[in-house]
Amino acid sequence: MKFRTLFLLFLLPFLSCKKERELVEVQIPDPEVIENQAIFGNPADVKVAEGSIYKMKGLKYAYQDLAPFIDGKTMELHYSKHHLTYANKLHKAVLGTKFEGLSVEEILKKMDLKNDVLRNNAGGYYNHNLFFSILKPKANSVPVSELAAAIDSEIGSFDRLQQQISEAAATHFGSGWVWLVVRNDGSLAVTTSQNQDNPLMPNATIKGTPILAIDLWEHAYYLQYQNRKSDYVTAIFNILDWEQINTYYLEVQNKL
């Protein structure tokens, strides 16, 4: 009897554990649900280093608002890491130089292209400011107003413009940008540039003022599209803010 009691006492913890295992049911969330519940930061919280001359312009949308065309994680890394770095490094590059106090546009037009630090960071800061400003969730899908008329008159049609931009992006080797610019004579043109160069710089193949920019660096699309750059460029047309692009077009024309 004494032995039986001791044996039951020995088994009791194991029976209890077995009972608990039978009663507890753990639900494993679907991985897709977890992904959809991802929490991103607030673009408004991204600030340059204290005292920096060149500020973050902010975004008109949350990081995840451009999905499914650009995913939220890509946008967060692009804005809060890459773009922020260009802003902070540009500030350091101009301190104590003749460029301190100049706008980034003036710097781009007057710089010595042998100054790689200034060239890369002034270009990166300007280029990304334009890129982020012309994106919009649920954007109007076609050009509007004066710009729409100019595209039809000078390029032939919006379809033709899309084709030119897509072909320019597809044939561009390596990192860089594709642009729609207003040349000094007021006409429109599609062009590309390497790395962080742009059409304001002295070395531009086609000089002019950019009104549309598409980032072709891998950090702009690789998390979502991998090596499918053409799919990324096609997707961008769903979120281009043509009202804002038209505003830029009119601003340039009024200065000519």
C-alpha cells in the first residue's frame, strides 16, 4: 500500500502535464496575416541631425499607403535610411565651403563634378525629394491640364511617354534615374542619369529642370521586385501624382 501511494505521487506531475497539454490549444497565425499587420514608423518622426541645413521634406502619405505598388518596408528604408543619410552628408559636405547657404539646385548647377562627396549627396538629396513628392496613393492615372496637352503635342500621346520612360529605364545599366524634364526652350524630354547625377548638373546629356523622377537604384525596389526592374517601373505609373507633376511643369514654364 505504501509503495502504491508513492508510485501514484510520482506519476501525478506527468498526468497533470499530459492533461494540460490536452486542454491547451495554441493557434499559429497565418504568416500572411502577420505580414499585413506589420507596423511601420511615422515619416514625420524622421529628422536630420541637429543643426543640419537640409531638412527632410516629409511625405504626403504613410509608408504603407503606396502598396501594393511599393511595399511599406521598402518605403520606410528608402526614406528613413537612404534619404536621411543623403541629407545629413550634404550638410557636412557644404560646411565651410562656398556652397554653404546655397540651395541644392544652385549647388548642382555650380559644383565641381570631381568633388564626389558633394556630387553624390547633393544629387541624392535633390533626386529623392522630387521622387517622393510625385508619388500618391490612388493617384490620377493620366496627366492633367497643361502638361497633358504638352505631352500630346510634343511626344505624341501619354502611351508614347510611358513607352519612352519604360524603354529608358529598361536599357539603363546600373544604378541611376529616369527623368521627364523641361528643357531650357520649354520642351519636354525623357532622359536618364547615372548614380545620383541629374539633368541640372553640367555633365547632363539632356539639360533641363526635372518634373518627374523614377529611382532606378536597387534599394528602391529590390525587396519587393527583386530583379524585375521593369515590373517596378510599370507599377510606378499607378501612383504618379500627375497634378503635382503638372504644378512643377507650370512653375518651370513661368520661369522661362
